[in-house]
Amino acid sequence: MIVVTGSAGFIGTAVTRVLKARGETVIPFDHPRDVRDRGELESMFTSATGVIHLAGALGTTEIFGAERAAVDVNIGGAVNVYDAAFHRGIPVVQIGTGHKGQPNPYAITKAAAEELGLARAQYRAEKINVVRAYHVYGPGQKATPPFGHGTVRKIMPSFICRALAGADIEIYGSGEQIIDLVYVDDVAEVLVDALAGPYGQLLEAGTGKPTTVLDAARTVIEATNSSSRLVHLPMRPGEPKDATVIAESPRCSNPWPWRLDETIAYYQ
């Protein structure tokens, strides 16, 4: 029986699907449950044999000004999961981010959670692995707001929805930033595999294939036969204009644009 925190989210749904396909029973831990409540975690872990910890405060630019929530959820919540799992003697897989080192509250707090988990595995022999996910895409990823700036905005839903509508595709900065686009089911497989150990590992759920933001947008325009134009906007706070975010030791073997047609069909 595997607890999945953030089970209702995009990656959580894929992880649940993979676990069930392998014959596992999934214990969902999602809203209104809160990873800041260690007591509730303890009660959910009573019959569990492992935990995949995906819940977190998301966003880059979006959570400037909400740093306290990012610290409490992304760091404090991870520590609560580690403590409760250690108390029960069960393994934890902590999701990390390929954006480590970027100057925004999300990347900073997720990196701290990664490092705390790996340190506990090294010095306390705790059963913790970290899976660092890169630019995840696929059916089911939240598309709101493809035409606004109110909440967390993901690259593929934004590009695809705008292309399907024939609207301008907005590119932050030059678009020469290097990204590593990885399909959600491939990331889920890495997360589930990591439960078995050995522990104390940092595993990269990426393909290692470099793609620029511009190339990704052009691929989407071609695949949708869209009339959309590319429009460049200023960089958002917390996102370096010359960022290179790519797995150095990739665990996923299906490079972009793997299953792009299926992803587009979902948004259609």
C-alpha cells in the first residue's frame, strides 16, 4: 500500500495509474489533507509500505510574496513526511525539480527538501530517494490560464492551447533557453521504480535531449497546423534569461516530441 501525496495532481494521477498497473493499492493524500500536519501523515502511514511525496506549493514567479507558504509546505511538509515515514520504517521518494539553482522561492525550497532528504539517507540510513523531474508534459496537465497570467502557467498547455486557438504564442525572453521536455508517464515510472531502492540516490527524470523554448513552440505550431505567431515578452522574475535545464544522467529514454500528438488531442 503506497501513499501518494498530491495524488490528484498531474504527476500524482500518472503515478497512481502506474502503481495500480503494477498491482499496488494506492492511499491518496490530497486536499483537504495537509502535509503540514504531521499527525495526519502518521495516521495515513499506519498501513503503508511506501510513500511518494509529490505535494507542494508550485510556481516560480507566482509565489514571490508567498515565501512563507513555500517554506512551510515544500520544506516543512517534506520534513514531516520524512519524520513520519522514518517512524514507520517505510521508504520515501521525494520529487525534486530540474530548476535547482534558479533564484525563485519554488526552486530554492524544493532544493532544500532534496538536500535534507539525501542528507538523512546518508547520515541516518533513512530510506529516501529523490527524483528530480524536468519539464513534464502530457494529457491532464492543467491548461489554465493559457490566455492570462493569474496562476501557474505551464509551457506545453500554454503553447498547445494557444496554437489550437490560432492565438499568439508568448515566449518569455529570447526563447533560446534550453529545456528538457519529458513525458509524464515516463516520469511516473521513475518515481515508482525509486521506491525499491537502493536509497540515498538522486535520480533524474529527464531525457537529456536539449530543446530550446523556441523549438518547442515551433514544433507545436507545426503539429497543430496552426497560424499562431511567436511573440516575445520580458523574462519573468526568478527565471534566468540564459537558463539551461537538462538532465545530465537521464533516466527517461523517450525524447521530445514523444506522444505529442496524444497530448494535443487531449487539449482538443
